[in-house]
Amino acid sequence: MAEAVACPVPPEQRPLEEFEQLSRSWFFSWPAGEFPHLRRALLISWLMLLPLSTLVASGSWTLRNDPARLVAAGAVAALVLPLLLLMRQWLGWTYVMKRLLAETVDYEESGWYDGQIWEKPLSWRERDLLVARYEVRPILGRLSRAMALATGLILGGASLCQAL
């Protein structure tokens, strides 16, 4: 049985609660599940931006007369949105990871920027460490791989546009 600890940190500012909030969030839960769920969400965001980026690319006189390069340039430019979404998710999950791994919790008592620091008891640190290692670290790994893939596709697509 876990020991009862009087905690002055407001519940919504506790690292484990922040983890649970991200896990329940529509946006931040994409990488928390299976990789196909993340892939599907990123593919949809790419497809949504593809017509707009192709339309913007058609403003170029050189691309307007070269449909293959026009479509390739639009497809590469549309990859920026999925990459930005991945970066935002990575920042959110990294913030929670740092809070879970920290031995202290920084918090605001009244919301008036009166920052306080509370040292986590050993039982909280152990629990938070387990969550960080076995829940958050795999999520950050999936996000890192997805960002590397998106970056590789952007670089490869840019090289392809030059070669066409």
C-alpha cells in the first residue's frame, strides 16, 4: 500500500496528472497508441495541406509549366505541417518527461506567479520514474522516428524536385 503523503502541489500541476492529461488529450494521444494511429493522423494532415501547397507552388512560373515538379514541390511543402505537429507533440511529451524525472516539483500556489518547489517523496519519485521509462520514453521514441522520417522525406523530396 502506498504511503499517504500530504502534497501542497495543486492536482493539475502534479507530473503524473499532467501525464494523464496528455494521454487523454485528442492531439497528444496520437503517439501514445499504436504507430498506425500516428501515421494515419499525419497522413490526413498532409493530405489536407497538399491542395493548398500545390496551389501556392503553382504561382511559380517555372513550376507552372512542369506538372511533375509542381506536384513534387507541393507534396514536399505539405510535409511541413506534419513535421510541425510532431514537433509540438515532442515538446509536450518532453516537458512531461522532465517533470516526471525531476526530484522536485515546481508549481504555482495561487496562479499569481508565486512559484514554489516541493521535493517529491521517494515513493512518488519511484512511481514517476517508472511512468517516464515505460510510458513516456516509448512515445518520445515514436515521435523521434516519425520526425526523422518526415525530415528525410522533406530532404529527399527537395532533392527529387531539383533532379526533375
